[in-house]
Amino acid sequence: MKNTRNKKASVRKSPNKLTSNVVESLQVPKDLAFGSVIATITGQSEAFIENYRGIIEYTDSKIKLQTKTCKMELVGKGLNIEYYTNDEMKITGYINQINYMA
């Protein structure tokens, strides 16, 4: 009798790689498939953030957000959250840096 267990284990791909291949072949946008954060920056004065999970820290010089895949930090001066919903937010002020942390 053949040992099929070892053969299956060696052929099987990791779920992340398999999911990535399916998403690419179906041409599904990655933000929809993985819930990736989308940051649309207009100059240094405005940022629209989509697919965030929560606000970790909010001061006039730093806004730190939790996303599905990482933490995102905006650093600057006079930062203000103009509005936010469950899906998106608008940040205004002078944005000096945007950092992503694991």
C-alpha cells in the first residue's frame, strides 16, 4: 500500500500562497480579497484611509491606526480626523511621514 500522506503534504501549498494565486488568477482586487489598507494621499495635507479597524492613538502630531495586516502611523503637525465611518476616514493637516509597522 502506498503512503499517500507524505505525497499530499509535499504537494500542498500554504494557504496564503494558494489564496494569493487564486486572487491573482481571478483578478480580484487585493484590497477586497485580503482587506488591505488603502491610503490615498493628496499632497501633504490630506489622506483618505480605507479598510482600517480602529484608532490606537490620536493627537495633533500623530495618528496611529490598526489595520487588518499591520499598524499604520501618520506623523505631522495639526493632524485632524475630519470624519470617519466603519470603512474609511479623512485626515487633514501637514503630513510629514507615513509608517507601517508589523
